[in-house]
Amino acid sequence: MPGTTVDVTTEDGTADAYLAHPDGDGPFPAVLFYMDAFGLRPHLRSMADRLAAAGYVVLVPNVFYRIGPAPVIELPDFIDPRARPELFEKIMPMLRSLTPDALMRDAKSYLQFLADSPLTADGPVGVTGYCMGAGLALRTAGTYPDRVAAAAGFHGAQLASEADDSPHLLADRITAELYFAHADQDSSMPAEQIERLEKALTAAGVTHQCEVYEGAHHGYTQADTAMYSADATQRHWTALLDLFSRTLTP
């Protein structure tokens, strides 16, 4: 079925979001899908539709809702390297305005929306995130361990930095199974951070798999950008659907 735009009431306002689900009345397993920095747009809706076709209710919130409804900034149909500097001049202040505390307050509301939906099955959800959304997926798994059965992140940035609020520091609270796929051509997630994340998850006893996709760039799943890789994207779909099929209530 085609997805719909929905409103999610949060502690700080109302977040617009995209909700996709399979045909039928359900109940179906639920997935919280975190956007990349370019925001909620047609390509992410198509990704959510693909997950829905695989049997999941998928919620894609506009993480920038405090600034405005999606599209928060005007985007070209195809984001090439020439467009990126001007776009990030607008995006970076929005990113800096979001604190981990605010984002996790929002996550609570997104999870509750899914729990309250008549379409969703009882039990914990899956979470997936891209770029900035990979960090949100990791934070959500660590902040709400009883609500998340599986979490995945793709071409994530700064997942294991030296900052006091780095997402990897929540590793010892995570009970979900995790899958993270990095790009070897991604300066936002250098080798030392990949190693730091792996060590933190291993030390905490988290069931996880971390992989590095060779030849891939940051943003490799985003077909409306020049960073897209068809091979890496297909590998991502295979890993993500395998993770969710093992961990989510049918």
C-alpha cells in the first residue's frame, strides 16, 4: 500500500513523518527508520516502501521537525558534489541545534507511536539509520533497550568519537542485536573509530556484526546522490532484512 504522512506528538511539539506498511490489517513487526542529513524526501520514502513490502510497518520521522515540516530545505532531484557545500551550509546549523537529550525524547515518542498503532505486533522494534541516522539508531538501542530488538546503521558518522556524549558509550546498556556497515572511503568514520566501536560492543557483550564495505563512500545507499553504490546498497538490503527476519516478531 502507498505510505501516508502522519503526525507524531512529541514532548516538544509535533513531528511529521512517513508511515509505510504492508497490505492487510496486520499485525506486522515495526521498524523505526532514521533519515540521513538530507532529510525526509522521496528516496527515503521509497526505501521505507521497500521495507514495508518485506512485511514491516515503517515510520520515518522528520528529525528536523522543530525547524519545519519536510522538506525542511529545498533539494535538487540529484545531489551532486557541486550542490553539497551550499546544502551543508544550511544543514549544519540544524544538526548543531539538536542535542542527544532532545533526540532521545523524540525517540521515545516515535517508539510509542509504533507501539500504539493497530498495525504493529506486540514486542520490541527494529531500528535502522543512515548517515546521522546511524548514530540515532545506536543511541536509541542504548537508551531504550527494552524497546529495541535489533538496530542497524549504514555509513554512519562519528559513532565512536572521543566526545563525552559519543553514541558508542551507551554500549553497555544495549540488549539488541546490532549490524553496522561502514564505507572504507568515509572520512566521517575513520578506522580508529571503527575499531573503537567494535571494541566497545565486544566488551559490553553485545551481539553484533561490523563490516566495512570496500570501495564505498559515505552515503552509498542514497540513490539520489553521487555517493550511491548499487552493489553496496544491495549488500545493505541483504544484511538488513536478514537481521530483522531473525530478531523481530513475525
